[in-house]
Amino acid sequence: MSTLKILVIDDEPGIRSGISRILRNFRVDYPFMEEAFDFEVVEASTGEAGIENIEKDKPDILLLDNKLPGIQGIEVLEYVRKKQMNIIVVMITSYASLELAVKATSDGAYDFIPKPFTPQELKSSIENITKRVFLKKMTNKLQETGKQIRFQFLSVLSHELKAPLNSIEGYLQMIKERQAGPQLESYDYMVDRMLHRITGMRTLILDLLDLTKVESGKGKRDIKKIRLADVAHTAIDTMRPYSIQRDVRITLHGDENIYVMADSEELEIIFNNLISNAIKYNKDGGEVNCTLSDSGHCIEILVEDTGIGISTEDINRIFDDFVRIKNEKTKHITGSGLGLSIVKKLIDSYHGTIEVSSEPDQGSKFRVKLPIDAPCS
Amino acid sequence: MNTTKKTILLVDDDQDYLYQMKTRVESFGFQTMLAESQKEAEALIESTKPDLAILDLMMENEDSGFILCYKMKKKYPGVPIIIATGVAAETGISFDINDENNRKWIRADRFLEKGIRSEKLKEEIYKLLKINS
């Protein structure tokens, strides 16, 4: 339960106590709101007393009569607006002063309640305002968390981009100082390591581009009916040189004639990541099995490998940004730590699911389900 | 300088940084022992006592360096510890080791930027090991 503070500024005691009474046990609750709201009413009989209270109590809502003994309601409104306070102002006016109500609205009043009003009229106005307060709170919260996540992402990203540069710079410095002596061959290791770090950095940049597409390119998404096997073949062909190098056999199983509504580039990103991981984290001479199936409302892509597997403690983290599982077995494998997080984001955007099960040293299974008629967001 | 070689423990999850540090530190005339993770380092110090340790801050955990530092100081209170980090430049977080409050819980003897020049690094190590250069 959240309580909104309402300040009533009106010189008529009857109106003030009436409003207090009507709102005392009033609650606003909608299914879409996380919590219900109730109200605490504070009263002031003059504009001056009202402003004092605004400064002290910071109300959420202000119910404001215009005709006051000292300064006028419209001046109180002006005060609130000038100070850029986060208060929703509702003018209480008589029908006769419609003109004033219009002016007040253009000055930043949110609503006006004509006098005399029924309890129901007051309640429905307060109900609307509450919805607005709630939405505003939600938006602020979302922007806040969004900002935080972005900041975190950028700071990790800068770390990930700087690490290879630092390493390359370090080696170049050693070479410049001829730290391994005059023999050129003595520097082979350093050169190999530099090339390795450059490859890693390139992967990271390519993954970042994918991620940008996923996060910003929603408008450009081109949803078409796609034959799943075509995309699978393309991905497998792309990975062929790598799989030959690792002596890993890739086989495609299942129905060649399954169709899905999706963006082909996005599907390719999903396949590429899953299949390249299945090769990367495999054993030399291992296998990758990719199986396509169709259950009526959704299609399923299963990618199984015979690789090093993932421990139970690591399995929950693998879809997060920049997570790379570091251990003796993964030490020499490059990756940006973004691949699976991109895959997860894409699948979420299709309202699909991805599940993983794994047995260390036996292999991992990634099971993707996508609805056939992509109900895209 | 002392004739018996002092041993310096280097811990960093970037194998290249580790290799480069090893080369530098060995060129100063020290022995090194290496670990690529907090976990590996913890296992290593179970059996061996280094004369000084240089730890990376962010490894498996973002505060791995602090955890290791705590464990090291508990086991070997007299062994000086340097935490080498690039954190300050990246996130704006910086730890002032001379601040009394930080000193109480971090317990590292020095914080050094990762890009530190060799002579400066050597100087810091010498100071902590109380060697006259």
C-alpha cells in the first residue's frame, strides 16, 4: 500500500472537511498496479498557509480553490510551476469561472473539479490522477534501472575493449625494448599472442554490432516465412572451416520443411552463435547435432554437442552480458561473452524460450522454442 | 641486494598481462609464482608463502582481489600486498589506500594502476620488501 498526500487549499471549512471525509477510506487499486493507493488529506485555509505546507510536506496532489482570502489559487499554481515541483494540481472552481479553469490548465493545472461536486466526481478525478502518478513513478523507475544497466554495460565494455589493447601494448613495449634479446624468433610467442588478442577484439566488435541490431533495429525487422533448414544450412556452412579445423562433425537432423515467421538475419545470429559455441567448446573429433522439429504452435531447434559442458554453478550466468566461463578448459578459447546474451535477447523478442542442460565433460544441449507465428513486440 | 631470490606471487586472469608482469618482475631479479584466478591463488598460498603478492582486482568476482587480499593477510600477516587495477580509470571508482576507513577493510599495502612504468613498479616492490636499491 502506498499513500499519496493530498493538500486541500480552500477557505470554506465545509469543503475541506467534506473532501477529507470522502477520501478518508478511499482506495485506488487496479490489476496492472503493483500496489493499491490510499490518501492522506492535509488542509489549509489560505494560499499562504498552503505554500508553507507545500514546502514542508511535499504533497503529491494539490486540490486548489481559486478564490482565497489572501493570494489567489492561480498564484499558488504559479508558485508550484516556477519551482518545478512534482505536484499534480487540480483546481476547484465554480462553473461560472470556466475561463479561469482554462487559464489554470494552460498554466499547468492537471484537471479541474467544478463546484459543487458530488463525492463520486471527486473520487473519479482522484482515481485518474492516481493512475497518472503511478505511471509516472513506473516510468521514472524504468528509466533509472535502464540507465544503471547501460552504465554497467559501458563500464564492462570499456574494460573488455581495453584489456586486449593493454596486452598488445605491453608486448609491443617488450619488443621495443628488445627484452627477449636480439633473436627475432624469441618474439614469436608475443606476436602470436597479439594476433590472438586482435582476433578476440574483432569478435567482440562483431558481436557488439549484432547486439546493436537486436536492441535498436526493431523497426527494420523483416518478418517473412522462412524455411528453418535453409538458415541452419547457411550457419553450418559458415562454420565449416572452423569445424574442419577442430575435426568436429556437424549433422543436421529432422524435418527439412519446417517454416517459421521470423527475420532471417536474426535467425542466422541465433544459429551461428549456438553452432559456433557447440564447435568451440567441443573436443577435437567431437560431434554437433542440430535437430529441427515442429510441435504445431512452435518450432524447436536443438543443438547438442559432445564438448566440455557447463557446471551447474555456471549455467545460470551464461546468458548474461560479458559472461565467459573461465576455467582450465576454456582458457584458450576466445569469445566476447556476448553471444548467448544476444541469442537470449533475440529469442525473448520473439516470445520464445531457450533452455540449456549440460553434463560436464559429456556435452551441452541448447533447446530453442519459437512460436511459428512470431507475435512480435 | 639479497642473494636469496625473493618470490613474488602474481595473480591475474589475463594470461598476457601475467606473462608480461612475470617477465618484468623476473628482470628485476625476483622469482615468480603465477595464478590465473582467485581460486588458483587460494590453492597456491595453501602450500607456499610468497614474499610479496601483486593481485588483480577483478577476476571471477569483481572483488576477487579484495577477497584474496583478506585471505592472504589472515594467513601471512607480514606479506606485503599490491593490488593492481585498471578500475579507477574505467568506472570512476577509486580506492584511497591512505584513507583510514578503507585501510581497515581492504588491508592492501599499495594500489597501483596497471599501466605503471617498470621503474616505478620496481621502486614500489623494493620499498615494500625493504630492499635498498
